[in-house]
Amino acid sequence: MSPTPNELRDIAKIIRRDVLTMILESGSGHVGGSLSAADILTALYWGGMRVNPEMPQWEDRDRFVLSKAHASPALYAALARRGYFDVKELMTFRKHKSMLQGFPDMQRTPGIDASVGSPGQGLSITNGIAMAAKRDEKTFRVYCLMGDGEAHEGQVWEAAMTAAHHGLDNVCAIMDRNMMMGDGSTEDIVALSPLVDKWRTFNWHVIEVDGHNIDQILAACSEAGTVKGRPTLVHARTVKGKGVPFMENKPEWHDRKVTEELYEEAMKALS
Amino acid sequence: MAEMGLVDINHSVVETEATNRGYERGLIELAERGVDIIVMDADLAGSSGTGEFRKCFPDRFLDIGLCEQDMMGTAAGLALSGKCIFITTHGMLAAGKAWDIIRSTICYGSLNVNICGADAGLSSGAAGGSRQSLEDVAVMRTLPGMTVIVPVDAVEAKKATMAAARIPGPVYVRFAAARVPIVTTDLTPFTVGQAAVYRQGDDATILACGVMVYEALKAARQLEDEGLGVRVVNCHTIKPLDHAIVNRAAVETGALVTAEEGSTIGGLGGAVAEALAQTVRPTPIRIVGIEDRFGESGKHEQLLQYFGLTARDIASAVREVMARKRGRQSETGSMARG
Ligand SMILES: Cc1ncc(C[n+]2csc(CCOP(=O)(O)OP(=O)(O)O)c2C)c(N)n1
């Protein structure tokens, strides 16, 4: 039974609260980009992807690559809430001997399909998994979540060409287009616009959505599944720091310690 | 050392072949045996040794274009799905261009990706310094879980290729485009991680890899005429280093020379020095290699001479470490007397 739109919104809120608690507890971590991706991850793990938390290694599961690996708190919260491991583990994030390393490590965390760290690398991995699926005549799909600042990395565009050239229609990449990176706005630092046109000229099927509207993201995932011969890019317009007003669109909240006081204020906004 | 099945380099005409060719034969045999391999190349199939494989197994060949970074990441994805990957490009591109991706996706995930540096060392000759990869062994060796192999000749190159396919984690294998002497045969034992003693001797040991094993054997022969018994070890696996053989050489012969066709910083010489400095008593070592500089254009044999990588250079390095060993012996002798 799939969750109702209201239930999905509540799950996304719980993930955001978890993110803040984890980062308060660990004393470090990437807040802004995690909050911006919370609705996308909710859509993927609660309907968009075919997965089974009881069998994280199930051969026919859809795969997920968190190319914007710094949003690991949001992914860990989603995995825990989805039942891959005990929610209590979230409090060990970034601590010594934790299964939840700073960046996703497939050898430690159930539900992680690929170890990732540096931005710019995930789409290539996604393509490799998708190529293997085609060779093995598997029907699972491969999802990849990227940041927009990440698209400054040349490797992203190498991978964009590869996916299109090989007609990887089992690839669905989602770009968390929050217009912000670490130091400020993508458009001020090195402009990415027109980003949608870039993907189109790279021969991708592009779907534009509101990245905080879970219904729209789910619809985009379904549409991507019907596209033949081309990979799909879901261009998800988002707000960095979404859900916590004083963090929204503030690049300083890319990677910053949360104090007790601000934590309380943030949790109030997410109650 | 009949049991080693070596070519008698003193009495027969020594044949030569590029080790790239041995790599290619290994790939073809793996595919023929039904191993689920995929060979990736970045627009260098013509020179790197994968051209023939491409003809024989087009479905198992993937040319990714001039996208070395994407090649490493795509390889990681394919390996995550159980494929056995062989990546080929110029040594310095294979080891250097996408080092972060090799590190953060392939090694961090302990994936079965075999990275093959073709045209490595000085073997691209005429192309000169920008192309010649002298640092590849050093930068690959620092990566956790990475196995590093430098085969001695085309025969061993094939064996190393077949062996790499069976190693579950990442492997870097270095090949040469230039023709290099064939010193081993199909009968010569080869096990990853186990160095092989090719010649016995108790006065000093030469630990060599790649083409330098041939030069080391010639050097040992020259030194024999001077009455010295020099041990020669093929250290084809730089990582994991065969500590047992290295330690035994240090204890039994007391003077070591390492020889490699690469930088003297961080390669075989570095590995041996690190190992010995921390284990048995310090042993005089001389690292023969290219000293902190780029290569340059020329024929491969010419360059080996120019950079001091010949039997003659190795022989004088042996004399030097032996002198240090004797100096130390008389020093400790006089200390004992005094
Ligand atoms: C290769 C590399 N470059 C830079 C960094 C530091 N870094 C990590 S995330 C990031 C900004 C990414 O911005 P974006 O992709 O837009 O992420 P989001 O805004 O969604 O958090 C930077 C500069 C890094 N870890 N590795």
C-alpha cells in the first residue's frame, strides 16, 4: 500500500528533523544540501524506486547512486526510516566505528549501492551499473542524484555523453537545482544556465519538476520509465536549506555546525 | 635455476616483444575461457594492446572516448554488477589523470577493476617526457587495497593479466610498448605477491622489476667474472611486496640494489627501503631508477642508457653497496676491538 501525499510529506519532514539532529549530534555535516534533497529522497524510497529494505542486496532492485555524496545525512535518514537499519544508528553519524561514515560507504551501510565521495563521479558509476544491467538483460533502473554545483565537474559531461551515446534509458538522473553551491550562487560563480538546454543538447530526455513536490517527482520517475533509447534528467527546482527559514538560500549553511539554540529554532520550524 | 624455466640469456639469442602484446593475449584467453570481462579503452586501442581483442570480441570491448575520468567511474559501475573490468590507456593517464576516481570509487569500494598502464616507463620513447610515465607505480602504490604489478616480459605480462582477473580488488599492471627481452617461459612460476629468485648469490642482491630484471641478470653475469656472487630477484609485484624474500636477501647478502624503469621516489626502491628500514637491521641499499625528473624523446634502448638503467649501471651500484657493506663490517669490527 503506497503512502498518501500527506504521509509522504510527513516522512520528508521526519527526514529533515533527523538530518538536523544528526548534524547537531556529530558536530559537523552538510545541512543545506541535505534539506534540499529530502523530498527527492522521500519520493525515490517511498514509491519511485523498486526496493526491498529486508533484502538490500536483492538482485533486481533499482539502484541508487548519491553523486552529491555530501547529502549523506538525508540518505541515511531515509534508509533508516525505510527500515534498512535501526533509526538509533543515525546518532552515530560521522563518529568513530560508525556504520554511517561522512560519505556513503557500501561496505559498511546496508542499502548503499555504491561508495561515493568526491562530487562529479556518480553519474559515471550510474552508467556502468546501467550498462551491466542491459548486458545481463535486467530490467531494474538506476537513479542518480546530483547537485547543480557538481555540474561544474567535467566528468559529469563526459558521463552525460556516455549515457546518451549508449542509449541508457534505464538511467534516471535527478539534478537538485537549488542554484547554490558552497561559496554562493552557481550563477555568480560560474553560470550553469541554461542548464535544461545543456542536457537537451546532450541528447537527454529532460523533465522539469518542483523538487519539493513529491507527486511531481514520482510522476517524473514514471515518465522516465517509459522513455526509450535515451537517459532521463529530472531537473528538480529546489531551495537549499528547504524547511528551515533561516537556512533557506543561505550558502553559509552548506556545511556548518548547528548550535543547540539554532537547532531548537529549526526543529520548531519543522514541527 | 633450472626449475625457474628461464631463457638462457647468455647462450641463446634473446627474443624481444612488447609486454602490451602479452596483455592482449591474456585478455583474449580470458574471454575465450568465458570469463565475463569487459575491456575498456579511451581511444587508444590502436596502440595500447587492445586492438586485436576488439576485433575478436567486439561485444566485450567498450571505447569510452577521450574521457578517462568517466572511464574509471563507468568501470566502477560495471564492476559493482559483477563484471571483471580491464581498463587500458597510457600509463600516466591510467594512473594519473583520474587518480581521485580510482581512489574514491574503485579503491574505496574495493572493486574488481584492473587498470592497465600501457606504454609505461620510458617505453613510449620518441613521445618524450609528457607521455612517459615514471610516477605511475608510486601513485598507485599509495592507494589502500591496490595491487601493483610490473611484469618482466610479454610472457609474464600474459600471466599477470590472467592473475589480475582473479584478484577481487583493484589492480594496477604496467606494460611496455617497446620490445623488451623475453627472459621467462610458460614454465616459469608466477604468483602475485611472491617474488622469484632468478639467480642465487650471497654477496649482494638485485631486486628488479620489468625490463630491469634482464639488465640485472646481465649485471650479475658481469660481476660473476669479478668473483662476486650476486642474487637476482624478480620483484614483479611491488604491492603487496614479498617481505620474506626481501628480508632474506638483506640478512643473507647484506647489500641490496633495486632497479626499476621509473622514478626513484616511491616505486620498488621506495617500497624496499620502507620495508627494510622498519624490520631487519638497516642494510645498504642503492635505488637505480630515474631521479626526480621527466623523461625525454629518444629510442627506448637509448633512453635506458641515458638514464643509467643498464646492466653496467646496476653492476656499479652493486659494487657501491658492497663497499658500504664492507665499510660497515670493518667499522663494527673496529668498534668491537676498541
Ligand atoms: C572534487 C571536489 N570538489 C569540491 C569539493 C567540496 N565540495 C563538496 S560539495 C561542494 C558544493 C557542491 O554544490 P552542489 O553540487 O550544488 O551541492 P548542494 O548545493 O546541492 O549541496 C563542494 C565545493 C569536494 N569535496 N570534492
